[in-house]
Amino acid sequence: MIKFTKKIIMVSLAACFFSAIPTQINVFAAKISNQEEAKALALEKIPNATVTDIDTDKENGVLIYEVDLIKGKKEYKITYRAKDAKILEYEWEKMYVSPSKNKTIIKESKCKTLAEKKVKNGTIKGIVKKTDDGITIYKVKMTDKHKSYTLKYHAGTGALIEYEWKVLKTSSNSSNSNTNDDIGIEKAKQIALNDADAKNAEVIKAEFDTDDGMEVYEIELADDTYEYEYKIDAKTGEILEQEKDFND
């Protein structure tokens, strides 16, 4: 009888111990208190990676943890909000990208298809073809209801070489939280052209971005004499910033 009682006690203690584990995990997942916890979460997100750096910072008064990792041929950065362990930013990029041996490049329409397949239910806000470190790339800006995305594709191969998303900051007082409800990139271009009042000006860059949580369009124009840069509120069409310099 004594042995049987001891066995019941041991089983009860074991049950209490293991039932406490999920509670500890839930508490851990609900808040980040130190860099070790941030590191553990990042390694859970990207298993078998190597953590190269962890920073603690404040962004608009909010405590965040930024974790840098390497796995295979990619570098990662994950930004966590400390108070609830929510991921605010996630990005990766290939550490080395070789130039394409094929001189032809994929069409913009092909790049658009690739981006829409990668970000389902996303809306493309702008596609820019540019040269970065001697490699021609397509830079694609997208949004959905909750995030803004930046994708970079190798224009020669169509391979995705950089991927990033950020949680859109929404105001609880805002009567309209639909991130796709904005003026659109074409209207943003026209606002910039009208303000520049330059008959021969051409749009050389037009892309969607977020600036301190505000959704904006960045528009660049050029004519024979000047270069113009605009930052336009994507919701209202208000010109937030403008610059005009001689075209060298």
C-alpha cells in the first residue's frame, strides 16, 4: 500500500511538471525579455541557422530585437517587437549573385507574374529595372492588407535574390484601414508631373514605399535641365517632400 501511494505521488508530480511546460512556452512566446529569448525565436523560425548579431533598439518608442542570421547562401534579418514577440520585419538576401551569362533579360510582365505568385493576394505598386553591383535586377514593391513587400529579381535568370516584408502600421483611429485604398501609382506620377510643370519631363522612377509607417509614392522625373524627386502621400495625394536639382 505504501509503495502504491508513493507511485501515485510520483505520477502526480510528473503530471504537474509536464503540464507546466506549455504555460512556460506560451509566456515565452508572448513576450521577449532578453536577447537569448530573441535568439531562440529566430532559430525556431530558421532552424540550423547561425546567429551573427543581435541588437536591442527602440523604434518610435517601441522596444525591438533585431536578429541577424546566416544559413546556407542566405543572410537573414528578423525584427521582433518585445512586448508580444510579433515579427515586424523579415528579410533575406543571397550573399553572392553571379552575373547572368545570357545577355537577354526577362520581360517586366514575366517579373510581375513571378511576384504575384510569390505574394498571393498582393497588389503591385511599382516595378523598377535597375543595375545593382553590375547586375540588372527588377525591384518590385507590393502590399496586401497587412504588409508591404520588396522583392528583387535577377533580370537575367528570373531568380528571386532578395525578399523583405514589413508589417504596415495602422492607426486605430483611422476610419479606413484598407491598405490598398490609395491614389494609385499613375495618379502619383501625374501629381508629380503637374507640380514640376515641365513639358518634356519623363518619369524615371515610380515606386510605393512606407516611411515611418506612412504609405508613400516616391517619384523621380527628369528633363534636359532638371531632375525632380517627390514623396507623395499614397492616401491623400499630398506632396510631402520635393527636390529639384540640375541634371548632370
